[in-house]
Amino acid sequence: MIWFNGLLILSFIVICIMFMGYRKVYISKQNTQKGFHKLFFPFGLFVYDRWLKHRPNKVLDSMKYLYPLEVPGRMAEKHYVLKICMVMEALLLINVLSIAISLSLPQNSIISQDGLIERNSHGQGEASYKLLISSDDIVETEAIEVKVSERKYGPDEIKNLFESSRSYIDSALPGDNESLEAVTQPLHFFHTIPDTGVSINWKIENYDFISSNGEIVMENIAKEGVITSVTAEVSYYEHLMEYTIPVKIVRPDLSDKERLIQEISQQLEAADLSTITDSDLKLPKEVGDYQLQWSEPKNNMSWQITLIGIMMAFGLFFYKDQKLQDTLKVRNDQLLLDYPEIIHKMVLLLNAGMTIRNAWEKLVFDYQNSQNQKTVIKKSKRYVYEEMTVAVNAMENGMTEVSAYEAFGKRCTIWQYLKFSSLIIQCLKKGSKGTGHLLIEVAGEAELARRERAKCLGEEAGTKLLMPMVCLLVIVLIIIMFPAFISINL
């Protein structure tokens, strides 16, 4: 997996080098991108120019509404390029993280070059390893459990400690078999009975049929099956009892693969027993006519992390579009909230003797001064004043007042502003007499609309707070009830 992640990272480096000079003069003039954005910005521009620039989309229209003082095409270009940069950055970081996880996995091999597995020292218990086995064409890669017993003391140091009862032996000895009259799976040779201080030593009538750990030696079993017995030496201090149990072994139909795995397990068991006092266990290199190759399974999650990272990267691409739509919704809500304020200010200035254009320019001038003032808390952009600024710039560049006000209403895209612009145009065409009275009526309607909008926003806020309130209620109930349950238990 490391090579795959490394190949992706190398491809990112190649992309950065290949497109380093793409529209270099344009990027240097922008001088707004830093860090990884600056690294992938040329490639993002190339993708945008090649495939996205001439596609019909709603982003350009959204940019016209959100950034009225900017060039919509340039803002749409920046939006798409930043999306591409975010995807590239996410893919790069995920691949770096995947390589880091792969390198952090244990590098020390359990199996030595000579095919040896080191045993646990005295008293450390039995070790169990899950290894991968392969042999020619019959077993490509198969997981097999290898149990390596701890190093034991000599026969003079071993003590017999256990005892058992007949009923427990009858229920536990069959293991995974349905009964002892049709044994196909290993017998359960347990050596202790829990909570009794009893030990059991097993005697096998014929080791050609049953190994010392209960494994069935299937290659010695006839097709019609064999009848043998095992004896349990049940001991408890000086007390000793022997219990002989008849066992009928039947031969199951095994595939070549199952038979080979069985032979490998038997050889592992024999090698483990024959080298019980050695520091290592040598793994068999061949079984019959088959050559064995041993390896270790690696718990490597880099594939999963890479897949999740790719999904997240593409999710970021579409997240930018969703965020753009959310910003557009915020802009429309802000226009509705600012509508009564604009109307009242226009009425005030018109009643003071100003013309419509002078009142309009006064509002824009005051807004720009407030935005330029340095304060601790940065003032947010007000979209309606931005649109009014666009109208002032248009009139200064030669556009007529009627056309400027009409374009203002269309850019706002909300029927209240369309009505406001139509009213101003009507007053310009028919004279300013009665303009204040008409605007006062509109201001009353705007105030009612603002109250209704504030009421809706309050209801939405209450709905959003419902889930946190439920969580707080659950926490309070837990705090109250937990001491009560503790006192009941005591």
C-alpha cells in the first residue's frame, strides 16, 4: 500500500512542477494565495480553463449577487480553483497520513530468516500467532493459527495438580462434535475444571488416531471409521480416579486444501512438542510434495484511510457549492432585514430636501465611511449598500438614473426591492411630488414584513435549539438518577 500512496504523492509533485509556470503573471498579480493553495493554484487554473470555464452553471449568477463590486467571472474562477485546490490538498494529506500509519506498524518480524519463531520464556504462557501460509497452486494464501508453547521445565519439575468429574467430562470432551459416537473434529482435552482445584491428565489408547492435544490424525482413519478410547486421570491431591471413555472416529470428506492445512497443523504440533525446551520453533518448509512459504498478516488500515480520504476530498468539492448556496440565502435574508432601514433613511433624506440621487449617494457615502473606520469588531458587509454602490458607480460612468435604479432592483432579485426601484423610477418620470408619502406607505409595509421575518427567524432558532435542550435534559436526568441507583445497590 505504501507504494500506491507514494505514487499518488509523486504524481502531485509532478503536477505541481508541470504547471508551475501556468499563467504565472496573472497569479503573481493576484498575490492572495498562500501555503498549499499557492502550490496547487496553477493546476486549478488549468483545470478551470480547460473544462469548467465555458460550462453553463449557476455559480456565475450567485457571484453577481454576492460580490456586486467585483468581476463575477473572476470570482467564479476563484471559487472553482479553490475547490480544486482543496481536493488536491485533501488527497495529499490523506496519502501522507496513510504512509505514516503504514510506517508506524511494527517492523520487527516474528519469523526469522531461518524460519524460527522465538518462544516465550518460562512462566510467560503460550503464544499464538496468525500467519499466512502459501504452497504452490493448492494454497495461494491461507491464514493459519500457530500456537507456540512457552518453554517448560524438565520432567522432574512438573507437578500434577488436577481433578475432574464424569458429568463435566461427558459434556466438555466432545468439543465441536455432536457426540462421541461420530467424532470428526478435535476432542477438547481440557486440563482443569474451573473453581474446583482439579486437574486432568489424558491417556490415549492409540496415538495413531488421536494426538496428545486431541487432534484427530485423519490419514490413519479408515473410511468405515475406528473405535478407540481415551482415559482421564482425575486427580485431587492424593485422590486419583481413572475414567475411560469410548470414542468412535469417522472420516469426513476433505478437499485437497483442507487435507493440506490439516497436515500442516499436525506437523506444527509435532515440531512444537519436539522442540519444547528450545528457544525457537522452526516452521516446516514442506509438507509432502508441497513447498511452504510463510509470511505474517499485517493489520494495515492504509487502504481504508485512503478510500475514506478520497471520498472526503470529493465531498469537499461539492461542499463548496453548498456553502455558496448557503451564503446566497444569508444574502437574501440580509436584504429583507435591511429593507425597512433603507426606506426610512430615504424618506428622512427626501423630506430634508434632497433629491433622490443625492439621498442615494448620501447613503452610499455613509456606508463606505463606516466600513473604512477601524474598530475592534470588524463590520460585516451589507449587500444592499454594496448594490447601491454599484448603482452610484454606474451613474458616475454615464448610465442614466432610471437605468441604474432599474438594474439595482433586478440585481437584488427580491420583489420588495423591485417595487422600491419601480417607485423611484415612477417619481423620476412624473416628478418628486408625493414621493415622501408613497415611501412612507412602503416603509409601513416594510416594517410589518420585517417583524414577520424576525418572527420566522426566532422560530427557526427555537427549532435548532431543540436537540441541545433534549441532550441537556438527558444529562440532568442522569445526574439526578445515578446517585439514586447507587444508593439502591448499596
